[in-house]
Amino acid sequence: MSPTKRVPAPRLPRRSTLLLKDNWYVGAWSAELEPGATLARRICDQALVLFRTETGAVAALEDRCIHRGMPLSQGGECEGEIIRCPYHGLEFNAQGMCTKIPGQAQIPAAARVISFPVIERDAMIWVWVGAADRADPERVPSYPYHRDPAWVWTYDTLEVKAGWLLLTDNLLDLSHLQYVHRRTIGGDPLEDGRAQLSATRDGDRVFVARWLLDMAAPPFHKQMCGFAGNIDRWQEIEFRTGLIQFYSGATDANSGARQGRRDGGMHLRHLHCITPETETRTRYLFSVARNFRVDDAALTRRLQQLALATFREDQALLEVQQRRLAEDPNRALLDTCNDIGTVHARRIVAERVTEQGRRIEQTR
């Protein structure tokens, strides 16, 4: 698609208040949940407790005891395969069924906490808070860079006081890099303005490609790979609701990168997990993987620090943006040629939210 071609605006308010429950979201990194540990989480305004059993299984339950509504995450203990309410000691298994009521032999069949589908894959814990019968495990994407020994990766998490669609917008329109990230990864505004942009939609996914050809290597690229002359850079983005995969790299200019010859040079794989907590708060989990200098622990730490500093720059901007948009949430905003991917993504969200609403109405 040509970057100048107009894409009809999606029928979706610019405010970030639409929560899509029928979707897999990353609730936590696997490393955050040791056996016997609990984590309080909120996804699409649903309070959850995550816990890992003694055998390593991960469970996701409503964070509310059926007895007196006590949050299970507030001091709840995990022993063996159960979590124990910190208030009166009721115990629940990973499926949410009550297995013990202290002082009471008979346990009513209705004594159960709501459980949610959960899948652990590629060092991430995925949770589905929508209709359980729609939780297709095949829709949890594979991410091999977290398990391939040819790649080394680092990760972190931010709590962003802004709606999840604003984060999606930010990651799909990279024309902000040279302005927001001048102190970290931003390039030259004049050269960056020459970027060649394209975007396509395939079902519920959006693909954005951004090329900067035969341009001076930014300081970051020179330091990472020692580029001496001009380089060809690419930024390839894949969007799914709640998840953005971003492949960035560079090779010497005119060496055939755009035609698929990408050996050598610099290759980075960025994962952005965008989990809506509420209408205006988002858990933002991200990782950065590379396949060069994989044994360089100092470089790994440096890239983690750089990623965190960069995304904190985004965080500061998005939180200010959220407050201003909240003053007049339905006021129209202007789309530019750089918003091709953003418009496609918002249209997908609008369609899926509409579908979710119809399904809910039909079940009433």
C-alpha cells in the first residue's frame, strides 16, 4: 500500500476505553512466578490472582474468595496444588474448585472461584479473561527468540497510566523516534523523514515495513556493530491485539538487505506485550533479543538499560497524552500518512469489540 493512499478512519473513538476481553494477553513473565508464589494482576478490569503449584502448573483465578470476598493475592498461601485464602483458610485448586473449608466436612458443588484459561509459552504467561469457550490455544503466538540459543534476550515491565490503544499507536507509528527519543535511539530528523513506509492487513494482523536506505549510521549502530559508512536500515512490525513484534536491523548500504540478503550487520527482535489493566492503565512487558555478541553480558545489560530508558520516554509522553485526551475523548484527531498501520490496527480492534458486544447480547 502506498503511504499516501487514504485509509478510511475506523469507527472507534480515539479514547482508549474499549476493552477487548476475548483475547490472549501476557499476565506476567514466567520468571516472576516461582512455585508457591502469587501475583495480583488486573486484565480488562478483571482482578486476577496468578499462582504456580508445586508441580509447576500455572493457574489464574478471580482474585476474590467466594466466602467473604477477600482478595486471594493479599497474603494467600500456596501449598502443593492449592491456594489458601488468608482470611478463613478456604483452599482452592488450579481449576478454582474449593477443596477444603476448615471445620466443614461437606463442600457445596457451587463452592468455586472463577478460573480463567492460562497458557505458559516462551517464558510468558498468557491469560484469557473473556468467554472461556472462545479461548483457542492456537491463537497464542510462538516467539522462538526466547528459547533459541542463537539469541540472547533481556526483558522488563512498565506500568503505564495510559490506555492500551495509545501504546499500540505509538509502536506502529515510528515517525516519533527522532523527536521523542533524541537522547536514546532517535536519528536525524531530515534523513528519517525520507523513510519508505508500507502497511498491509492480513485478517487480524497488520504488517508495517519502514526502510531507511543508504543513510548515515546513527551512533548506536556504530557502537553496536562498528559500521564505518552508510547503512540500510529496516523496521518491520507485526501487530496482533495485545502484542507487537518488531524486527529492526541494519547492514552496509547497497548490500541487498531489501532483497533479502541480511547476513551480518545488526539484528534485533523486540517484543511488546500490551496488556490493558483498565481503560486508562496498561501493563507493558517488553523484551529485546539479539543474535550478535551473544556472550557479551555487559552488552546485554546495556541494551536492557537502553530499552528501559527509551520506553520510559514513551511512557512519560503517553501519560501526558492520556490526560489531555480525557478532557474531550470523542474529539476528532487528524491521521497522517504515517498512520497507515495505526488505522488498520484500530479497525481490527473496532471489529473485534463489536463482535464481542454482539456475542454478549446474544447470551443475555
